[in-house]
Amino acid sequence: MLRNGAQYLKSLRDGRKIYLGGKLVDDVTTHPGFRNSARSFARLYDLKSDPHYVDRLSFEQDGQRHSFYFKQPRNLEDLRFRMAGHKAWADASCGLFGRSPDHVGSFITGMTCRPDVFDVPKQGFRQSLLDYYTYIRDNDLYVCYATHPPQGARNYSSDASAHFFKSPALHVSATDEQGITLHGMKTLATGGAFCDEIWIGNLTPLAPDRIKEAVTCALPVNSPGLSLWSRRSMEQAAPNSFDYPLSSRFDESDCMLVCDNVKVPWSRVFTIGNVDLSRAIYMETGGHYFGNHQSNVRFWSKLQLIVGLANKIAKSAGVRGIPAVQETLGKLAAMEATIAGLIAGQVADHQPVGDGYVMVNQRYMYAALSWCQDNYGLICATVRELMGGAIFQMPADISIIDDGRMNAIFETYWATEHETALDRMKLYKLAWDMLASEFGARHVQYENFYAGPPFLVRAHSMRLAPWHSFDGTVDALMASYGPPADGGAGSSAPSQQKAGEFAKQPGNSPRVSSAIGLLMDRRDT
């Protein structure tokens, strides 16, 4: 089934325990620190029922409609369908919800495309995973995740077990016939204030002897003993949507997950007691690739917002005709085209997962993640430079229009030939909230660590790169020439035979081989 926005908001009134500072939040749908963002998530659910989007954001199977991100893709068209759904949803929030429901939903869907990875006796539970996928799909649930230990627990040395019971890391403290008991802390449940379920796992590698932390499971966010500790609410600090159009509506929350002897039934446990398996379920299935493809698409939507802001700022300031500004806008436009191309390539050059399923190209996906981490801060700094000091020339807030005399002065002196004063203020307030406010600073930090520390993301690219092919290109080229026959006294040309040998080397495309062959044919004159 597909839930609408009202049904989604009702599901959030379930007695969940969320702390904002020292205060317990009674209802995230009414609390000033969460209510507008909750409504923004609700609009995503309403969009799935919109006649213009229903076929783009959902699919029919077994007589029911399901959200697009639960589609298990078997071909190129299925991948295109998923990508279009991610883009439509990301556009609805301008890419500002880093952990919208299609993120973890895609992780879980990707795992079901190769469930045999879970077939480890007494430590992996394939059927539990498949049953959970069916449950969240059929009930259209929003799942977020907490898959990293808190910083205070990140001791990966061989003697970590000696300090285990002093560690705050979430672990299995007991088991019985009914299930397991969890105790400790996990990070970081982004979107935790607004989700239905929380997936607990290990994307961060664990030391071999930390088997009690090697657990993957899922539980409702209102489970007894479970509490979420939220960072400062930026929505609560935003007085209105004009002065803070993004902070006031798209603050998705970041929460620490604290478990005080939380009971989890065996039916919700997917791996236990196996350090390698607890991470392999992401890397050896489609999970990590489906979920982070979504993040690439989301970034694309955000970048389109930022590039649009840059263009409108240049027009507002009357500097768009200056060659240096045009160069800057051209560079930003090229960056937007780059991420679009990387995403299209992931789908076009898709790969098999197993059992007849396909997934996006792994290498292109990780390359895009790395590109986003490397460039987001630079992109924001570039647009801030275009913005110049204009933002500091704007009145403190929109309350100036409440005074007729002040508003008349404002419209007289702040207007330009092509823009009213109010329109200019609206544009620069939006730009400030996106690029320079506390909300904007959080996004700079978040994008840099969205998929983990940059060195870990690059490690995936190193892991998957065809190094044998790369080495073969170098080896084949070096094999195509040798020392001069006369000991260096004169010139020598590579033989036709060696040039041909290079062209036949694996890893050299016909186009490259042909080009090298032509070069080898040349003689010094």
C-alpha cells in the first residue's frame, strides 16, 4: 500500500522518546523544533498519490502499489525507473533531505537482490531479511539507520576486548529464546525523529574480537528502552520561513541512538556474532550501491538549486555580463553536467548482482561519491564569492514591511531596475540560508562525511579499480620498444611487431590500440 501524508504524520505520534537538550519531545508533529520538517516529509508521501507522479513514484506488484525504491531491478528500464523516482523526490526537497525514506529503503532492497550472502549458519538469517523487506514495502515504512559506533568506542586495537565493558558502543548484552537484548549507543540516526523503524548495523569495520557489536537488526523507533538524543534544532531557531526558508522546513535532524536493554525479537535479527558478515551484507549485495546511488541523485538536485542561485545572484547584482562571472557560471554548469553524467553512466553501464537482478555501476557510483565530497565545499565557496557583500546590505528581517514608512523607504532604496526590494531580499535570504547559515554549515560538514570519511570512500574506488588492466596498458607500451640497437648513438623506431603486440594487449580499447599503433608507425625524420 501507499501511505499519504496524513497517515504518515499520524504514525509519528507513537510515544517515541526524543530528547532535545534536557527536554523530552512529546510530539514531533507539533513541537516547534520538528513540526515543519515533519510536514515536509509528509508532502513526499502525498506526492506518491499525486496523479502526475503516481506512475513515477510507485509500481504495481501482486495487485498492490509500492514505493519506487522497493523495486528490485532486473534490467535497464527498472534502473531508470528507480533513478527517476529518486530524482522526483529529491527535487521536492531540493536535495536537502540526506536520509529521505528512499535511502535506507534502497539499501534493504539491494540486499534482497542477493540474499544468499546472509546464509551463514546461526549467524545470518536470509528469511528474516526477506520477511522484513516485505513488511516495510507493504506498509510503506520509513526506515533510517544507525551504523557507526560513537567516537569514544572506536578502539580497533587487538586489546579492545579488555576495554569492552567500559565502551559505550551498542552491543548484544544477552540472548534468549525470544531474541536479543541491546545496550549502548550507536550513531548517527539522521532522520531518526521522523522515521518508523531504525536499522542497526555496522558500516564501520570492527576489530575481529568485537563480536558482541557485530549485530544487524531493526526495531520500531518507539521500542521500550530506546531513546534518541537530537542535536540542536535549526528549525526551532528559525523565526519564519521568509528569513530562513530552508532551516525552517528541511531540518531532517541528526540523533544519537541510546539503547537501555532494548529487546529485539529473533525475527528482526539479520546477522549476529560475525564481524565480517556484518559488513559484507552491504558490500557483497546491491545494498551499498543502491543506497548511495540515491545519494548521488539527491546531490544532483541540491547542486541544481545552488547553480540556479548563482545565476540569479549574478543577474540580481547586474554582473552576469562580466567575462569572469560568466566563466564562474560556466564552471558551475559544467559541474552540474558532470554529476548528471556520472549518474547516467551508473545506470547505462549497470552490472549483474545475481539471481537475474542488476545494480548500478559500482565504480561510477563511488567516483561520484568522491567527486561530491571533494567539490561541495568549493561549490558553496564559489557562490558565496558571487554573492559578495549584498547579503549584509539587507535589513535584519522581514518585519520591516510591517511599518509602512520603513517599507516605503525599503522599496525606494533597495529596489533595482529589474527587481523589487522584497524580491531581492527574498533571494539573498535564501542564498544565505543555503550557503552561510548554521543550516548551510551543517550541509557542508554533512556532505563531506555523508558516505563516511573521504579516505574510506576512496578506498572503495581503490578496491574496485581494474589495476591489472591499468598495469597491462603500461606493460604493453613498454614492451613495444627497447634500447637502441646502436647503444644510443642514433635514433631507433619501434618495430611493427612490437606495435602490434601492444595493440593486442588486454585492457587496451580498439580506439587506444589503433592510436598507439599509428604512433608506432611513425619514423624520425
